[in-house]
Amino acid sequence: MKKRAGSLSALVVVMLLALCSAMIEAEGQGAQAPAATAKPYTAPRTPDGQPDIRGMWAGTPGGSYNIQDLEFQSLYQNNRPNPAMRGKSRLIDPLNGKIPYQPWAAEKREFITSRHANPTLDTLDPSSRCWPHGVPRHLYNRELEIFQSPGYVIFFNMAHHSYRVIPVDGRPHIPENVKLFMGDSRGRWEGNTLVVDVANQNDQTWFDIVGDFHSDALHIAERFTIVSADTIAYEATLTDPKVYTRPWKMGLSLERNKDYGDELWEEACYESSQRSIEGMLNRPGQ
């Protein structure tokens, strides 16, 4: 009996020694410390000290058919819808990918959507009338070029001669009674992120072809974060108490387009064109 008790005691001692050895070894190895986090990308600087984002860019995925369902976004590129994008949304908040319309606004959007393939004047996409795309649609509707000069970031969009000048020198917005297609943008740099406040928008632009709309009370807070030399992560918070029940967020990537040369291609558009408003209203399907 004493021999069995002695054997058990010896076994316990051996197990304790093994456990202590394992703990000491783990401590010597840093107890599996987490891997070091990769350093954030540091962008080169322009002569006036801004992070340099000059060049040709394109929103990914491109197109502006329906921001709440991206199946048809690439239609103009390959002439067919992409079922893999069905149900996917540009919205990142709410998580269901749906714009939080007020009831009356949801009914209006549904009516426009039901007529968009055979529109009347009041259900025709403003972009089809050659009007400026507005913010943020100009970022994902055709390619764009970004310029920078002291105190400014400037966006040129290849379609409709659209442009957007963003002062980053701290100046205030223009008077609130002045309403513009592209709104009035004021920016500042926070490290690698361009933060832009967009006010003074009119109510004449849509976010897509099928009729997602806003009022002249729309306010947008944008963040352009430089992720790498060829990628900018974009996020926008959109607030409009006249149309939505709460603010909502959109997200996408701007990818550097290396297919262009030194000049952005022009896509001219004028409202009196026979393939513009009158032609589309009088010749459905054209």
C-alpha cells in the first residue's frame, strides 16, 4: 500500500515538473504574442504637403444602374448583367443594403423605378438629360481624374464635363441658399484621409438610373482614405431629414486606372441631341 502511494506521489511530481517546464518555455517564446500589425501606407506628398492622389481613377464596381442591387452595374461594360452581384448593395449601413426612405419617398422611388425603362419627363434619369451627376454619383459613373494644386483637390469626370473643386484651406461654405448640382465641398486632410463636407446640393440629381433620389436638404460627409498607391477606400454618410428616416452610408473603392495616357477621354453630352431626352421619350428602347 505504501509502495502504491509512493508511486502516485512520484507521478504527481513528474506531471508538475512537466507543466512548469511548458509554462517556462511558453514565457520564453513570448506566449505566442500576436503578429505585428502591418504599417499603414504612407502616401507621397505634393509640393504643398498634401498626400498625393493625382491621376486617373475609377469607382469599383463601376456603373450607376441601381445602388441597392448591383447586378446590372457592369451592363455597359460587357453588355450583360452579372448574377453574382444580385442583391449586393453599395450601402454599408443599414446592413440590409436598403435606403431608409420615409413612406412617401419609398412610394415615389417605386413609381420611378416602375417607369424607368419607358420614362416620361418626370421619371427620366437626370443624367440622361446630360445634367451633372451630383455627389457621390460622379465617383462611380465613368472614370475620373484627380488633380491637386496648393490648397485644392480637383475631380474631373469624363462624362458631361463634370468637375468638382474641393478647397482644403479651411474656408467656410458658400451661403446656404445657393444650391448647386455638385454641391459645395470643403475638405481637410487627416493623415492619409481626405475628409470632405458637402452642402448646398439641389434636388435635381439621382444616385442611379432607377430613381434613388434626395432633396435639397441632403448633406454628405465623405472620407477618402489612401490604402495603397493604387487604391482609395471611400465612405460617405448621407443625411436628408426630408426624405430618409435616418442617415445611411455608402462605400466603394477608387482604383487607379492605368489604361489611360496623359489625358482623360471626353464623353460629350448635350440635351438637344436627338439621342438625348426627346429621342428617348419618343423612341422607347433606343
